[in-house]
Amino acid sequence: MTDVAAKRAAFRALHEQGCFVIPNPWDIGSARLLQHLGFKALASTSSGFAWTTGRPDYGVTRDDALAHLSQLCAATDLPVNADFQGGFAAEPEGVAASVLRTVETGIAGVSIEDRREDGAGLYEKAFAITRIRAARAAIDGCGQDVMLVARTEGLLGDGFTVAEAIDRLVAFAQAGADCLYAPGVRDKNDIAAMVRAVAPKPVNVLMSGPCLTVSELAVLGVRRISVGGALARVAWAAMLKAAEEMKQGSFDGLAGAASGKLLNGIFAERPQ
């Protein structure tokens, strides 16, 4: 098993040049399958994990998330970035305490967003910046090389303009974030503007469906690409379709299943 320090060093190096895809597993099996396929790093997905427990996104507790992250980190040789929502706390002190708990799981990066814990929109900008500063101080204080990813959720239904999202990302970068992220940005010109605004710090772009390609995003200067809960949704969609057909009396939906031999072979592999 690759040691934690080596995972963290490899993760930081990935952000220094080029563009890479960081897919989002939702359990141990999906994490190990993605490692088998040759990806260089993984990111957890709060929604994907919540659905495996029969709960909606934002329906799990901090302890649930920490246990999940510990399992993912132990199951793979790859560095793992934690989707840790808003830090499971409103006040900066609580965010700092939560970040320290994530560091203990073996993660290589942690994402903190600006959505309020009560779900009532986003934190006011100045307060959101203070929360990122607290997360930065917590990481620096513990002496571990964990990357801090700051994200604004304003483009996911909160009426933000791209300019407002960029303004927050610039402020988060100045507050000490290592990587910036605004889920919901799709237009090429907007993405390029976002990259320029926070340069030289890297930008993560979320791809939740068919749109731009990896090469197109790389040309725009994007450093990393994640998919959030999209892979989990693909898996759930396949199951729903097959189950609906079974309910109607047909088993045709099982025709596209992966073979047991293939899966057993993948999962017989052990992290080094």
C-alpha cells in the first residue's frame, strides 16, 4: 500500500502541469475499479455516497463521511480528494476542526464549499472567506501536505452570475485555497476567464454530462476534471432500467451486465 505522504506528494504534483481526470467513486468497489482502469487520483462524491446509504445528498453526518473517507483511502493506492460539503459546520472554528478530522483519514485533498449548513443559500462572501482561511490555518497547523480546494456553489441554482462566482474564487485563492472550483460553469469563455482570474492556481471543472472533451478543457487551461455523482447516477440508471423491465416480465435489461469473471478478476487484485 502506497504510504499517505507519497499519495499526497503525487496528488500535488498532478496539479502542477497538464490536465487530468479525477473520477468520483462512491464505495470501495468503484474506487478499486477506477484504480484498475489507470486513473491517477480519485475524489469522493457526497451525493454518490449518500445514495448508497439510502439517503439524499447532504443527508449524511460528519462521522458517516469520515468513515467513508477512511475506507476509500485504505482501499486504494491512489490519492483521494474529499468532497466534504461545507465542512459540516457553520462557524470557522467548526470548519477547522472538521478539516483536521479529514486529514486523519489519509486524504490528499479536501473540498470546502460555501453552501450553508441549513441549506438556505450561500454564506455571505466575507464569512465564506473566513471559513476558507480557517481551513487553511488548520492544514498548515497540522503540518500535513493536504491540498485545500475551495468551491462556490453559486452557479448551481443560487442566481449567481459567472462574474460573481469568479469574484468568490479569486477571494478564496487569496485566502489560501490551493485549487478553485465552481460547479455549474459550462461555457468555454467563462471557463477560460475563471482559469485566468485565479492563475497560477489550478481550476477544477465539473462535467456532469456530455459537453466539452478533456482535450478542449485542457486547451482552456483547466488543470483537473471531476464528475461528481455522475458515475453513480449512470450506475443507478442502469439498475433502474433493468429492474423496471423485470417488473414488466422481461430480463432483457440484464444483457449488458459486466461478467462475474471480469469483476472477480479486478477485485482479486490487491493494492500494492
